[in-house]
Amino acid sequence: MQSVSLVWFRQDLRLHDNPALAEAIDTGHVLPVYILDDTNAGDWKIGSASRWWLHHSIQQLNQTLANKLWVYKGDPKQIIKRLISEHSIENVFWNRCYEPWQVQRDKKIKNELEYLGISVRSFNSALLWEPWTNLKHDDTPYKVFTPFYENGMENLFIETPTETKIAKLKAIPCSQANDKIEQLALMPTLNWYEGIASNWSPGERGAQERLDSFIQKGIENYKVGRDFPALNSVSRQSPHLHYGEISPRQILHYIAKATQGMQIEANVAHFQKELAWREFSYSLLYYFPFITHRNLNQKFDQFPWVENEALLRLWQGGKTGFPIIDAGMRELWHTGYMHNRVRMIAASFLAKNLCIPWQLGAKWFWDCLLDADLANNSASWQWVAGSGADAAPYFRIFNPVIQSQKFDPDGNYIRSYVPELSSCPSKLIHDPGSASPTEIRKHGIILGNDYPLPIVDLKETRAAALTAYKNMKETILAA
Ligand code: FAD
């Protein structure tokens, strides 16, 4: 009789290039399981937008498994132990996750199952370099991106992604998988997700289609185009990567194959480098698990952050009076995504002009982003705030008006998300608050009525932030 292996799907919601699933198929019968774990996640339960994604992604996975996905909600340890006894399971396989609470949980489960005589094996399916495979010569983790990247590249060999032998999959039948997915109650009760649904296709097939479209339309201008939010030059692979509907290895492999002979090596290399920032974030989170809530650079513990609820709400709602920021915050709300350039501008404004703790911005992103990812979100917020690894120096404060003029020169991105400014000419659209009321009224816009006046003065808040930073440094030196 062939043995039964349980495959625990987590952030690897795909069939192809999935080592845990491939191993289980080779071993015999398979019990494919998904468990929504809100029990162990603590502060990092999946956010609202990401839950919407997860609902659809599990549905897609279940379809590709011919409705044989066993779906549960609760504590994985209890659920897996019960399944083991009910189905005489001998092996448990999973692909590794790296959030601190997941690492702790998985260690405990592995120990307990091994004690019961179950064979447990875990695999890498999500990273090019697992944190412990890309360390400095003295075996300590990198805190600077470039040497991390260069060292990783020296050892990077993109293997051909493994084809899972789906035809050989002997999955244990399961009843009412679709009902079980509904019972997870991942879908929001209010329908705020129409804009999201029309922009995205979660699941393995959606990931592949999005990648194909990027290869056809985006990659050849990626290096320059990636900074312009109105252009379609980025891959939008982030939520697919977060849920493991595609692996970085698959992405790099397909891109290398599809762009052969196109002479766009610089664009491909730049894309690879951006993917490596994701790897860097994972390494940081693994070795410095507190970066989710505490400054990596502890000097910033002395910074006089201000928890101003009213300003935070205006920022969240896209009502700051700075159009590029408002466009970004509304893009986030309507589509579950925000372009990277605009994420940097909006985050810098919150942390440096408003001096609001970066953690509050990170929390909002966590709830609203489809690609909310603990490693990328924490490391990126700290990078922008200046408190992180290899961070933007504190004195480099993004000016939202100059950024807007540079990266959205015609205002097309702004007009997509801030319709009340659609009649505003390009020369005024970046900073309507500085135009004379008569001039702006000529275009049918009354500031403070149709569109907010700037909530702060950029020069004053910049100067105040720099003074606070200088004082912080002096206090530390004096201590
Ligand atoms: P592309 O430009 O096509 O890049 C391809 C992939 O490379 C991305 O999907 C992503 O996996 C990785 N990548 C690109 N830029 C970065 C970066 N700066 N840091 C880490 N990885 C990167 N990314 C998330 O996936 N989840 C988050 O929660 C998240 N929060 C962020 C918060 C802030 C304040 C900032 C400034 C950035 C954040 N990022 C986050 C990083 C980045 O903005 C997104 O990964 C990127 O915009 C996703 O779009 P894309 O897939 O089209 O990117």
C-alpha cells in the first residue's frame, strides 16, 4: 500500500515549481491542505485587501486540484495532528515561510510531529537565497543591500523550474471544498472591492498572464519606466509573489527565455535587482524579527514622533492637498496597489513631513495592500523613514511637488485617481495649493472646497524634521 503525504499549502499557492507538492506526488497519495491561521499570527493577521486576494487564490488552487483541497481555519498543529490520525498519514511536507511567528510555529509543529514518528520535510519555494545562504564572510547577515546583492549573484544559478507531474497526482477526495472556502469568511461583508476585482486575477494562471503581459509590454523599458506611475512598465507581480502563485525562479527563468536576443539586458538586470530587494527584506526580517515594529537603527527611538490622528486620517483618505500623494493613497484604496515611486513619496511625507510614526503608515498599508508582505512592508517603511538597513538618509526628504513634476510630468497618474483635478492644466496640477485662487478657479476648481488646501507647509515641516533629527543626534552624542 502506498503511503499518504500531507502537503500543507501556505504561501505557495501553485502547482508548478512547488517542491513540497512534487515530493508528495512522488511518494504516493496526497492530502492537500490549506489552513487559515489567525490563531498564531498575533498582530500580523492577514489584512483586509490581502484576505480578498487569498479567498480567490485558494479558490483557484482548489480548481486546479479538481476540488480536492482540504480547507480549514484554526491552529494548524491541532488540525494536522487530527488529519494524521484520521488518514494514517506518514509524511508532512511544506514550503518554508519566513515571518517570525511562522518560523516559531513551524519549528514547534515539526518537533511535535517528529516525536510522533511522522516524517516532516520542508523546502524552499519562495526565495532565490534563503537568509542563511547569503551571509557575510563572518557568517553575519548583511545590513547593506549592494554587497548582499553582489554576493548573492555570485552564487545565483537559475535552475529550470520543476514541472509538477499533475497527471500523477493521487489526491484524497474531499467533500465541499468550495463551501469550506466560503466558511473562511475572507471576503469583506461590504462591497468595497469592485475596483480591486476589475484590476487583478489572483491565482497561478493570473500570475502567469500578468508576467506574460509584462514581458510583452513592460520589461523593455523597465529601467527608466519603472519610476513613472502613469506608465505600464512594472510587473505587478508582488501579490502573486506574496502568495507564492509564482516563484522568483520561475519569473527569472521565463524572462530570460522570452527576452533572448532582444538586447534589453540592462532592463532585465534592473528587474532582477528589484527582485533582490525582496530577498534582502526577507533576510532582514529573518535576522532582525523586531523590524516589524521597532526601529532597526535604535537611534530613532529618540526621535520625537507625533501621533496626530487628524493628519493621519487625511493622509489615509488621500486628502493632503498634495495631488501625487492623494492619487497614491486613493490608488491604494481603490485598487489595492500603489506604484513603488508613489509609495516612497507618500511614506516619506507621513514619516518626515508629518513626523507620524512609520509604524502607523505600515499598519495602514498592511490592511489596504493586496501585496501586504511583512518583510517588504517593514523593511521598506524603515528604509523611507531613515531608521532601516541601508536606509535613505534622514535628510533626504522627498518633496512631493518636485517628485510629481519629475515622474508624472503630464499629471496623467494624478488625473486617474484625483478626478476633481482633471481639468487642471499640467503646470498647476502638481501643486494647486500654490496657485492663486483666481487662477485655479478659471479651471473650475475651488481649493478648500473641490480639492483640499495643503495640510502642511512643505518647507516648514521639512525644516522642523531636520531640526528634530539634529537634536536627536546631539542628544545621543551627549549621552
Ligand atoms: P516591480 O517593479 O515589477 O518589481 C518586481 C518585484 O520586485 C516586486 O513584485 C517585489 O517583489 C520586488 N520589489 C520591487 N521593489 C521592491 C522594494 N523596494 N522592496 C522589496 N521588494 C521589491 N512590496 C511588497 O511586496 N509588499 C509590501 O507590503 C510593500 N510595502 C511597501 C511599503 C513602502 C513604504 C514602500 C516604499 C515599498 C513597499 N513595497 C512592498 C515594495 C515595492 O513598492 C513593491 O514591491 C512594488 O511596488 C510592487 O510592484 P511590482 O510588482 O509591479 O514591482
